[in-house]
Amino acid sequence: MSNSVDDGAFLSGAAVGSRELRFCFALTAISAAVFVACIPYVRAPMQPSPAFVAVYNAISTLNDLTTAIILFGQFNILRARALLLLASGYLFASLMSAVQLMVFPGMFSDTGLLGAGPQTALWLCVFWHGGFPLVVILYALLQDCSHGIAAPPRISIARAVTAVVGVVLACWFAATWGTESAHLLPPMLDTTGFTPWQRIVNLADIVLVLSAFALLAARPRRNLLNLWLMVVMGYWFCDITLSSYLNGGRYDLGFYAGRIYGALAASFVLAVLVLEHSRLYRSLAIAANRLKGRATELLRANETLQSEIAYRKRAEERLRQAQADLARVSRITAMGELTSSLAHEVNHPIGAIMINAETCMRWLSHEVPNIERARAIASMIVKDGTRASETVARMQQLFDNGAPLRELVDVNDVIREMVILLHGEAARYAVSIRTELMDDLSPVSGDRTQLMQVLMNLMINGMEAMSDADGTRELVIKSEHVEGGQVAVSVSDTGVGLPPLLATHIFDAFVTTKTRSVGIGLSISRSIVEGHGGRLWATNDRSGGADFRLTLPIGGDAALADRCA
């Protein structure tokens, strides 16, 4: 059967429990006891009652028909061929019971309807009680290979309709053969009672019933439907044995007792199916209530989630607004820092220009002007003005993402020039500057003004870091060759060093250790060094101060190096 649907919700898939086994054993034991008790009195004559026969056949017809309808409905769900066969068997039993009632002598006429003769009712009873056990045998054999029919629902309905039509035709054939061709069949009733043929034919029905019971009991995986079919086969055995094999004729004790067993057999599976459907309906109602409660919980959770989503959207909107405001403030702050940095770097050449201009004026204001000295000082003024202009131009070029100028630069010359330029700053902070420059240092390829800007920033930072330091205030600048074809420059101070938490973030924008600085100078310096293909980092010196080191690749243009030399 199709395990995708039938997972124990139907009799055909429900496992047998101890409670069901005990109940079936109790019914079987009681039925067996009554059966054994009836055997000694099985041929005792009793009052004829056609009404009893009518009630029996009506109960069998209605119960078997209802059972067939339910099984057809389960087949439409499970699509199992064994269920289709069993439903057809119950439909056959229902129709045969109705036909047998119509041809029963003395029921509607002395000989029965449909042109029935004295043997017709007996043979239809044989077909009835032998056909259904035969279907049960086929059902038991077909269970192992009865997979679900992989077809659309309309195909399953068509198969069920075909089965119904086939059952009707089989019943029609049995009824017409049993009524119109009775002379072809051996007689089972004569003036003295049942003939030996009646015993033989009904013995064949008993063998079929016992075979069906044995096959159902031998199933490796017994389900509730198989268990109740075994009980039904047990009652059919009692019915046929008492009413058609051991008794002496119609309307004796065996006849009535057997018919009662037959009515019970037709009722058991129907009763269990009805009870199982009630159980399923109750489970469905409980599940529906649980789903309803779960749906209510999910609705409430969804409303809460929607509220949280709306709150998060408002929070995200406020966050975006705050970020926009922060970005605007950061731009304003950065512009102020850039302006301060630019003014700081331009103030040095401007200060030198003012001093040289005053000196030039003094030389020219003498009674005998010293033209040569004035001319030399004027040249220095022009040089300082050019430096200031280049500083502004290089700063603009840096933030316009323009391509920097590239030339071979002697790093030692840059260091010496910056020492002279920052001599006044060193005196202001009472700092002595010491240089350890490597001889024959290879030039690097870069922008001289930008490299001067980086070195000036590192030197001024070192001087300011020692402004509150006690003891010796010394700024040491070294240059040397390092592996990888690079020139290294270090600027070390004897200040308080870098805080541990800021050592790795000191080059990030807006990170600073100064109270009156935004913290963009080192970020610009690193951008310049990395733009030259180098690297800039900082560590704490063993003496307690900070050590800023940068590396730059050596210039590879030999011809330009020769021209510079």
C-alpha cells in the first residue's frame, strides 16, 4: 500500500495493539464456545420464519454495501489495489445477499422471484459464501505487491467504477445461472432434505474460508483490517458450518444460529470502520483546534514582528539621519583639520620669507646698500615662496586624486633640509635633533614635496610628544638600506610613547593623542607613503618613546640617477 498517505490513520495501515488482540481473542473464544454448544442441537427443528431470513439478508446487504462504500473511499485516498479488490468483494456480498433474498422460497412468492426454482436460493448462497472468501484470499495474496496506483484521481475513480460494473455483471451472471440453468447444477435439496452434494459444495466453501483465515494469519505485518477480516472469516466458518453443513435443512437450530453468525460477520468490519472514522474525526477536530490556537499565536507573533520591523525601520531611518549628520560634521571637522595642517606646513616657508625679507630690507637700507647680499637673500625668499606654493599644490593634488609627480629624490637631502627648516620648532620645544644618515644612500622615486610633508609631520609630532617629557628631549632621524631594495627612514623620540590601544589605529582618520588635533595628519602621511609604494608604521621604542618608520622603494631609472648625480 502507499505509505505516503496510509501512515496508520486507516485500518489498512494501523498496527495491531495488545488491546485489539485481547478484544478479538475474547470475541473468538465466546463465538467458539457458542458454536460448540450449538453442535449437539444443530438439527433440532424450529418454527419457520421467513421474516428472520428477510432481516438477516437486509442486515447483510446494508452492512456489506456500507462497508464497500467506505473501502472504495479509502481506495480513492490510498490508491491500493488490494483495497479495491476487498471493496469489490464486499459489494459482491451485498448484491448476492439482495438477490438471494429475492429468490428465497416463500419470501415474495412460493418459489421466489426472477424465475427461481427450489435449488436457486441454495446455489446463490453457495456462490455468495464462496465468492467472498475467494476475494479475501486474493486480497491477502495481493497485499505484498499492492503498491499505490500512480495515476491521477480520475483514473482511480475510473478503476473503481470498472470494478463496480464487474461485480454487478458477476452477480447478474450468478443470479441468471442459478435461476435459469439450475438443471446444469447438481441438486442440493430433495424431498428428504439436503443431498450429499450440498455437503460437498458447502465443504468447498468451508475450505475457502479456512484458507483465507490462514493466509491472513500468516501475514508478516498484520494490521487491524487483516485482524478483523480474520474474525469475519471465523464467523463465516460458523455460519456455513451450522446453517449449510451440519444442519439437516431450513429452519432448524443450525439454520438460525448460522444466520446470526452471518449477520455478525457482516457487521464487525463496518462497526470497526465507523469507530475508526469517529476516532479520526475526533483527532481531526483536536488537530483543527490546535491549529486554530497555533494560528492565533502566529497572528499575534506576526503583529509583534510587524511592530518590531516598523520600529527597526524608524530606528534605521534615525540612524541614517545621524550618520548623515555625523558625516557632515566630519567633513567640516576634516576641512578644519586640513586647513590647520595646511596653515601649519605653509607657515614655515612664509616665516622664512618674512625673516629674509626683513634682512634684505636692512641690507638695502644701509648708506651703501649691499646689493650682493640683498640679491642672495631675495633668492632665498623666492625659494621659500616656491616651497609654499608647491606645498599647497601638492596638498590639492593629493585630495584631487591626481597622479603625483615622480622624480629621483635623495632622502638624506630631504632630511637635512627638514632639520634646517624645523630648527626654530626644535628650539621652541627644547628638542635636540640628531641624524644618523647612511652614506651612499640610493635615491627613491617620488614627489619631493610630499615626502618633505611626511617627514615634517613625523618630526613635528615627535617634538610635540616630548613637550611634557622630563629629562632628555632628543629626536633621532635615521636612514638606511633594508632588504627588498628599499630605503628605510625612522623618526624616534624620547616622549611618553603610544597608548597600547591606539598603536594599531594611530594612522586611522580622526584618531589622535593630542587634545587640540582632529587626527588626520598621520592618515594623510600614510596615504602619501603608500601612494609611493612604501609602508608607514609605528611602534614604541625601548627607551619609552615612539618610533615611526617608513620604507620606500629604490628608484630604478639608472639614466635619471646619472643625470641627478
